Amino acid sequence: MKGERRHRGVLGVMLVLAGGAVALGVDKPTSAPKTCVTAECHADYAKRAFVHGPVSLGDCKSCHEEADAAAHTYRPARQGNDLCEYCHLDQTAKKNVHEPLRKGPCTDCHDPHSGDSKALIHEKTVAQLCAKCHETGKDMRFLHGPVAVGECTICHTSHSSDREKLLVDEPANLCFSCHVVTKDELSQFEFVHEPAKNDCIGCHNPHGAANAQMLKADAPELCYPCHEDIKKVAETSRHRHVAVTEKDGCLHCHTPHASTVQFVLKDAPMSLCVSCHDKPVTTEEGKPVAAFTEQVQGKKSLHGPVAQKDCAGCHATHGSEHFRLLAKDYPQLFYAPFSPDKYALCFSCHPESLVLTERTSELTDFRNGDLNLHYVHVNKQRGRTCRSCHATHASDLPKHIRDSVPYGVWNLPIQFLKSETGGGCRPGCHQPFTYDRQSPATYPTRR
């Protein structure tokens, strides 16, 4: 193949000037020489590093025929590019032909006799020759390896191809011929990003870019044209996940090519969350949020989604209309007027009847006789929200009951004690009360 490139498109291109007779500019020799490459004529043709085959064989008649013997003038043996294609027919045999070759002449790129560069090109390198027409890589901070070292023909043929852009192979195959690690990931991992299968240039510029990895844009802007639904959530939600909207946000959690985890995540969901929430963070509104790891580390009673490592069970990943990026509505304050829709998040797992039923013998253990104490606490105009008694993530007490609950600037103590058939608390919000499922406690009548 390399030997072929030395002579590609140049056999018989000598002096292609629309077929007219051309004077060679020397005196008529006294006797006809066997070849024009002689000491008295075209001696330099054979002295260069690379010589066109017919010239090296002294076969000038392959490309030239005599026009006027007396005047010692010659014309091309064939017209236009047919002079070269007579030998190099394979160079234009494919579906897509390089524009300079289609229009000709071949001598725009190749010297028809000899040269100092391979394939008799006029420049020292192929890249320099291509640069006369193509400004590939100009002003780009990050260049593709072949572009950086001037190896255009690693990806493109010089003359013709059955593929667009004169590529030497199908685009994905071409990329994978070098990027074998990515190819292995796509074949071995269960979850594959759809563009990575066969559309590398959907995300990457094949020549170079202002961004690392030759990305056409930084994430998340790079991702948004395909993921318009995510863009809408991330940019218009009342509460935004900063990790998504900042530069390279998507790549904090997702791998761009393939993964062993669903949604092309870099790691298991909770592991990804903990990679940021292992330390206190500040919300977009400037409110501090304690480190998740501190809330759960060593705790005996974990909230179900936490135990199942399912952060998305309660939180939206990209953005939310609810505080703390909650997936559904949930009262933010200590007190809230009760309505089922305000507890949509809790009722995703827990039955509404837990709060709607005043009397029950089996719905909950938190009852005094058959009086449902969830109903008593929550289902009222000035109802105590779930957070008043329960820790969101974990606790050392059963049913993840809190030790204390934030109440303005005060951490209001609950002091819950559990017994075999009930329990009690001595909180700062009311006098001590006990409850018992078998021997109900008597409560003072409220007036």
C-alpha cells in the first residue's frame, strides 16, 4: 500500500494542460535519445528521492506523444485526468471522489515526474498538502492525535471512498480501531449509552475542539440536545441540584460510554450520592444540610429507602419543585394543616389510612387502646408533621424515632421510651404522656 501511495494519481500526469502541445524548452537533439532523462535534457528528474515509475524506466511515451518532430514539441498522450486514470483507475473507482481529483488536474497535488516526498506530493507531508485547502485543527486547543501529528490518511483516503468524508472505514469501526478500551467496554458492559454505539461524532469533534476529549461542548450543554426533558427539570425546577447544572455536571454521576449500572451511572446510586454528601453541603438557597454519612453512621434503625440504598425513593436526581429535592410533596415545617396531598411523599410507601383512621386495632402499634395516635398527632389543622417525631434517614431508636427535633433555634428533646405494649415520651412540646395498646392510658380532656 505504501508503495502504491508513492505513485498514486501521478502516472502520466506529466504536463497536463488541457491537452495542448507543450514545448519542453530544450534544443532538438542531433539524434533521437532512447529517453528524455539524459544529461543534456531532463537529468534532474531521476535524481530526486522519489521517481515516477515511467520516468525511472525511461518510458516517456507512456504519458507523452510527439506533436511536431521538427519543432521537438510533445502533447499529453490522453486528455485531462484520463492521462493518470489510464493506470490509476482504482483511485477514482469509489462512490465519493475527492473534489480536487474529480475536477483535476492531478498535478495540483502531485509532481508528474519525481519529488522529495512520498507519492510525489508537492509538500513535505500529507498534512501540509491537505492544509492548503483544509484548515483542520486551526485555533483548536485539543487536537485529535492523528491531526496533531499530521496523519490525515489514518482516517481518510486521499482519492476516493465508498464512505462519506472519504473515510477508510465506517465511522464507529474507524474510532474503535484505535480506541480499543472503549470498544471493550461497549461489548462487555450491560448498559451502553446509545450514541456511543455508532455515533462518536455526535459528541466528539473528530479533528479537535476547545474542550478536553474533543467534546463539542461542555456538559451539561453537550447532553441537553438529546436529553431535553432533563434540561427542563435541571434548569427550570424551583429547587435545582447544583451537581447537575455546574460545568461537567452530568459526568459527576454518569459515564459517557458504558457501565455495569443502570442509566450509565459511574457507580451504585447511593455510592454516587455519598461521594458528595459525606460532608455538609449548602443548598442553592444558602441553607446548610448535614452530612448524610453522619446521620446514618452506626445507627440501629434506618429508614426503609436508606436501608435499601435507594436515595431516589425520596429524592429527585436532577431537580424538583419540592425542598431538599424531594420527589413529591412533604411538609417542610414542624406544624402543617393536614391534607393527603401534602404527604404525597410519605404515602408513596405508607398507606393513607395510617393518618385517616381514628380507631384501629391493627393498623399501627402507635395507639392507645384502639386510638390511632398518628391520627391524633397529624390529622388536624395544627398537625405535627412526620419530622416532629421521626428522623428522615436513621436513628438509634426503634422506628427511627428522633432523640430531638429542630424547633427554630432549639433542638426540642423527645425522650421516647418504648415498652412491651406501648411507650411514652417527655418532650418539650407537651407534658409527659404514655400509651398502651392493652391497658390504655387516660388522657386529660381538652377544653
